[in-house]
Amino acid sequence: MLDPIPDLEFHAGLHRYRFKGRWLPFSVSRVTNKTSPEQAAQFERTKHIWAPRGNDVHGFCEAMLTGQELPDTDYDEWTKALQDCWLLRDSEPLAVEYRLCDARKGVGGSFDFLLRSPNGKVILGDLKTVGNETAVDRRKPAKAQLGGYLAMLIDHHPTLTVDGCYTVVVGPGRCRLIQSEPDECLMAWVDAWDAFKLTELPF
């Protein structure tokens, strides 16, 4: 398992990161999730639906990968699909819910899992939960988000080689794996950061 990054703290109540005593103003998800005011309002209206589902299914995935007792949830169709997913079921966990940062950019983030697959490949992954089977097919890969985590992994663990990136999309009764190349994820992160700088940074 990867050692934690020294002096990096995550304050769950605030959903904020602090590195060496300094608050980091941004998160990977804020940089990569560009939304219109209408989309933001829709997310807020439906938060009572997707937030509990996401929290419970992510918690179940973490327990599954770390060998803890599996929690009871109201989302059995989702958790059963996770248990049937070969990547999660058959791989060795190297890091789960791992905290990262880029102090120069003022960005913090946490990836869902880093695995060694059955064929020995190191896989960086992000888990996305959706509400129905149609949404499983519609969900796009989280390339920019994975690229942000990958860039910070390279900074903090330069001897580690990531061979592939996966977006794991889980819905009721079905799990879909979307594979992306590490280089395309890194480029998507660069593009997302450049666009974020233009609209969000005061300098």
C-alpha cells in the first residue's frame, strides 16, 4: 500500500484539503466539473437522491477493497454489481481513497483506488454511480479527473508507473468499465486546468 503524503490533511466536514498548514483553495473535482448555472441548480435539487447513493456505494467499495466488513446499504443492486466486477474483485489494492495534492496549483483530491490487476498492471480508477441502466451507457469517462490524480501521483511517487486508467460506472445490476490511456488523461487534465484558470483565477 502507498504511504500517505506527509503533512496533507483532509477535513471531511469542510471537504477541504490542507498541506503543510496551508489550505488548498481548489479540488480536482471543482477544476474538472464545469457546470452551467442550470446544471448546478439541477444537481442541488436532486442531491438528496444521488449523494446518499454515491456515499454508500463508495463506502461499500472501500470496505470491499480493504477487506473490511461489508456495510449494509439501501443499494444492493449497485453493491452486487461491484462485487461481480472482475477488476475490483480480482485485483490487489495498492491505495484506496488516497489523498493527493499539487501545492503549486493549490489543488487537493482523493482518488478511489489504485490496483494491481491480475495480469500485473497498475490501474488508477474512479468510481461513478448512476441511477439507472441507461445512464450506465451514457456516462463518459472521467479522463480529466483521472489525469489530475495521475499528475499528482507522478509528483509524489515518481518511481510508480501507472499502466492504465479506468472509469468504473455502476448502476442498478450493472457495472461498466471504461478504459483510458494515462497520456490522454494527463492531457485532459492540462486542458481542464487551462480552462479553469481563465475563468476562476484572479491573476
